[in-house]
Amino acid sequence: MKTYDQSEIKKLSDGARDNMWLHFTRHSAYEDGMEVPMIVRGEGARIFDSHGKSYLDGLAGLFTVQVGHGRVELAEAAAKQASELAFFPLWSYAHPKAVELAERLISYAPDNLNRVFFTTGGGEAVESAWKAAKQYYKLTGRPMKHKVISRHVAYHGTPQGALSITGIPDAKKFFEPLVPGAHKVPNTNFYRAPIHSDDIKAFGRWAADRIEEAILFEGADTVAAVFLEPVQNSGGCFPPPPGYLERVREICDQYDVLMVADETICAFGRIGEMFAMNRYGVQPDIITCAKGMTSAYSPIGAMIVGDKVFEPFKKEKTYFAHGYTFGGHPVSSAVALANLDIFEREGINQHVRDNENQFRTTLEKLKDLDIVGDVRGDGFFYGIELVKDKATKESFNEDEAERLLRGYLSKALFAAGLYCRADDRGDPVIQLAPPLIIGQPEFDEIEQILRAVLTEGMNVL
């Protein structure tokens, strides 16, 4: 393991500050010469910075490193494939690893899905799904069906189309005007249910019916697809209420609208299944996925469809006028197959199912703190909503959230040895999505760090 002396650390930090454009980052934070955190190594569920300090990775990198850091066999799979065939596009050609991976993904997917279109990430997969839906309806004689319905505060990616589907105003305002035709409906945050707050099933039915309402308002002959995550990420992990997904499926069938499950985060074990829609027992028309497919050891994503969607694209001179240079990259495909081998050999999905209740129970201990309003999620995917007043559920105003989340929590949690996300896309939350290999010792460590930092945080405002 390489060690870094202070001069090397300064050189790296200066290089990051002076030459890189960091993603979703306020660069003003580093203008005064503040050191840019430098992560140099990962092992299991832990990451290490250039000073040698260890942190528990409470976010699996970015909801991605499912089987943990430092898996040598995944690096070896990449090296072996690169030495045989480093690259070839899937533009009228194929290569063995992409074929094997497509077959593997189909074996895990809901029964009606049997065709894989590869991308390099989740945003590209969402972009592909909207484009496929638009062209599908043009090919089947319904050219006006082009609009999409998605949910408030939901995040679906940064490409212009995916960003239009995203329901976070602050993420979109700098890039507007975006692609027209994306409309929003309420999400499934039961903690802040505006109606039926004492009956989660009734609330779920109400939220699903708002999708029908939007379709009818826009005109069913103009709506192509409904996009939703099985468990919505932004806003802090909103699981589907009982009956919600079933009702959405019913609505989509009634109005001839494609149901798209964006499983960029939820797939590959995060909810205890290869695909979360299998856990919830509902078959979508399209699944988009990425992140955990390779445990982030190499970038890849996919859109998975069935015969219903694919059939019009294989007739005569018709084709899907869309593609990516690196979609289904040979190296990434090989890494994905090796990653899925680990899933099966080590029973990763079963481990999540066996331990999710203990994880939830451990996190729920934090509800004795005045600042913790709600703990929610499924699998190894949880959000902790922070409140100003637990009795009334009053949230923090914009200035208070700024001081709490960015002024204190993000730095304090990292300093205490926990890498996770403190965010206010929606109401202020802490999000946790650790590597899927952890157990009770790590659950306890997460809870103890959060308890200490949040206890101090109550004095910040």
C-alpha cells in the first residue's frame, strides 16, 4: 500500500483544486487553500484517505460498490478481458462478454423482459428509455404519445431528457429550457403524507391515482411512459406503499402507457434482489439499471425491455436510432459477469434480506433524538429525515438547512469516520447505502457515529 508524505498530499490537493472540475461541488470551499479530501484506497466496507485515516463507506461510493472495495478478482477480470479484446462497439456487431451479460441479466429480470440495450450509466439508460418509448409509439401508429410522468423530488440523471424527468427544481433550473413533455406527480413520502396520513395503503392508492389524474389531464393519447424508482432515492428513500406499484401497473395498462422502473440504484442487491421489482412483484415494461452491475469497478448501464417494446424495432428497415460508443464495453461486461458470480457464490442478496431488519432496528434507535423525525427504506437503503420539531414535523428553513447540512453535518460525519450523504433535495436527510457485505458490527458503528454527530448537531442551530 502506497503511503503519502505531506508534500505529495499537498501536490495532489493543489492539482485537484487547480485542474479539476469536481462534480456537484462548491469550489469556493477550496479557494482559501483548504485541502481537497483525497481517497486513495478501499478495502471491504472501508475507504482510506491520503493521510491513512479509515472511514466506513456508508454510501458504497455512490450507491454502487455492492460487494465491497478491493476485490482482486474483479480487477483481474478487467485485465484479462482488456488483454483479449479491449474494445469493440455494439453497432451492428457483438462480442462474447456482452452476449453473456445480456443473457445473465435476462435470467434475473422479470419474466416479460428479454432484450438488453447497453449504456455506460444510469442517466444514459433513462435517456434511452424515453427515446425508445417515443419511437415505439411512432412505429405503432400513435405518434402523439411522447410525454412522461415522474414524481416530485425524484432524480433520474443529468442528460437533458433524464434531467427533464428528474423532479428536483434546483437540479434543473440552470439548464432550462429542457426537453418538453415531462410532468410530475406526488411521491410516496408517507411521513409527510398530505392525505391519509394514518393509513399507508390508502395513501399509496391516493398517490398512484394522481398518475391517472395526470394522464387524463394531459390526454392519454399524448403520454408515453411513467418513470419511477421502486424505492425513490432523492428526498430520503421512499419505499412503495402496499398496493402502490400494482395500481400504477393497472393504470399504465388501462391507458396504454409504458411503465419504466428506474433501478439505477435499487438493482443488484440494494433491496435484496437482483431487480427490486421482483421483490415487489410487479412487472414493468422497461427497467433501467447501472451502478451495482459491476459494483462500480467499471462503468456500465442498461435498458431492459420485452417483446412488446422491441417487436416494432425489428421490422423491415426500422431500427432504434440511438447508441453509445462505450455501451456494453467488453471490459465492463467482463467485470459485471465476475461481480454477478460473487453475488451468487456469496449469497449477497440473501445476506441483505437476512440482515435488513437488524439494520433498520439499529438505525431506529436514533429516533430517541429530538432531531430525528423518520427512518425509512428497504434492504440496505435507508434515509433518516431530520426535523426542527418532532411533534409537529416542522422542517428547517433554507438557512437552517444550509448551516446544518453543509456547514456542519457533512464535515462532522466525515471527520468522525463515516462517509455518507447529508442532503436537502426535499427535506433534510441523511442517506445510507453501504456495501452489501456489512453486518451488525458496522450497523452499530454507523449508529454510534450518527448519534454522536447528531447530538452535537442539535446545538448547532
